[in-house]
Amino acid sequence: MKITKGFISTLLIFALLVPSLTVSASENENKIKEVEPGVFIGELSDDQVIENYNKINIDIPEKINTEYLGNIVDEMTLYKTEEETGSDGTKYIYDYYKLSYKNTNDANFLKKQIANLKKSGNDTVTPFAERNDEGDVRIVTSFEPIVEQTKFDSVKKNLRSNLAAKSYQKYFSLLSGKLISNYVVGFFVGELQNDLLKGLEGSGDATSYFRLAKKTGQVYRNGSFKSYFETYQQEWYWKHEAVTYNSNGSIKNAATTYYLPDSFGYLPINWVYSTYFYSNKDIIEIAQHQYRVEPNRSTPAKDIFKSEGYRNDWKTKGKMSY
């Protein structure tokens, strides 16, 4: 099904070094909201989801039944967290929860299933030397190593006055339109900023970095934790390569600034996430439902990319709440 290509413009005006941002969005479709100052989230319609999965040439996951959400788990209590790093550099965080269940048909069906499977299963000692029972749950959050991608914008030999009026532009992954940065002059630091003040020219290149975060709902089944539901978040970070030139055209100074997470401590400028990525309770309930209806399924159910976020300040430090 094709969506109509009607476009509207939303003009957002900010102070110096946070320039105006124009976002093109499909008419009556993208609902873009400012969730905190300078941070925006847009949600895709079902038709846009289909169109964008076709665009990136990936099969859209099968839609799963979620009528039971909110009817199973009463309370979740985090009682243990473990971390490890895989041989490929992927970081894993294991969060273990104790659950109390509601007195509903959905919850009672699940508890009956756990009791039946417990009779036929084998409880074993886990790698963390704690005994787990059939039906126990955990969420595994993983972060793949960050990967450098392509240069998405650049400026060539501009004076400070021009750099103070120009921004970098990066196209959204799913939403229609462009993501626009702070003014380019603000990304020249130290000696390079002094060079610009002295009237020298400067050039800059903006290159994106990508990381995939995944949250997996697991249930203890027949002696080990088994994955029943996967959710995702794609994250884009970036680096800035700046150069200033002597009056004869030779390079005077050069510097690269990395706006990356973890040890650099920066938040993403753009991110795309699936429907249930930010609800641990929903992840657990979906995983347990899948465990109830198909305990021996070979692959987990997969969540669908549905929303995209972006921020105006491309130099924001902090940590995302996963």
C-alpha cells in the first residue's frame, strides 16, 4: 500500500548555535512531539512502517498478538544484574526479575503452564551459580560494537561568518526530512577556533557512526534461559573532522572530535526504536506469553521498528535510559 506524498513543514526556532530545524513529514501521518527540550520523537503509521521495511529490503516481522498486555504481571522486582563482553566486543547486561502475577485468566493460564512444564522439565544450576526454576525471567540488553559509516555532510574553506550560519544536515532513517545540527562554527575547538577568529578559512567533515542495541525477553525453559521476544534500537552518533588553512592554502591545524557513547559520553543524534523497546514489563509479558503458547519455539518473536527520535544539540553528553 502506497502512502500519499503530501508534505508539511514544521519550523522550530532555537537560540544561537541551535539553528532552525525544518522537518518534512507525510501529511496526517508523522506525529512529531517534543518529549523534552530539544528532543523530538516521531511515530510512523502502519503504511509507513511497511514502506520503510521495503525500502531497507528487510522482511517486516510478523505482527504478534498483544491483547493480554497488562493482564499478566502485577509487579516486577529487579534482584540481580550481571554484565559481560563477548569475543566480538558486544556488551551484554543481564537483568533478573522476580514477578508477582495478577489474578486474571491470562496470568492463571501462564501459571498453570509453568507448573505443567516444571513437572516435565529439568531445573539446573545456571552459570551464575544460582538455581533457576521453570518460568523465571530475565531481560538481556546488548550493545553491538559501534561501526563507522559514511560521511554525510561537509563544508569547504569557509570563513567564520559563513560557518556561523551553516549547519550539517543528515537525512532521517524512517521519517521524511532532514536532521539539522548546531551551527558548524561551534564544532571547531581550541586552536582551530582561534584560527577562525583570526580570519583564516576552515573546512569540516561530518561522519556517522552506528550501533544496534537489543533487548531480549528470556524465560527459563527446561534447564536454561531461552529467548522468546526481541526488541531493537538503532543509534547514530558522529565525528567531526576540522581543518584550518594558512593564507597560502596550506593546512595550519587539524582536529577530530568524536561524539560517541560510553567512554566519550555522548548521546545519539538520531535513533530508531521498535514498539516495546522501552517497556520492560511489556517485554516480559510478551516473552512469557510466547513461552506459554509455544514453549519450544525455535526463534524468538521480533518487535517492529515504529518510532524515530532526534535531538537538536549534537554535543549532548549523558546516558540513555534503556
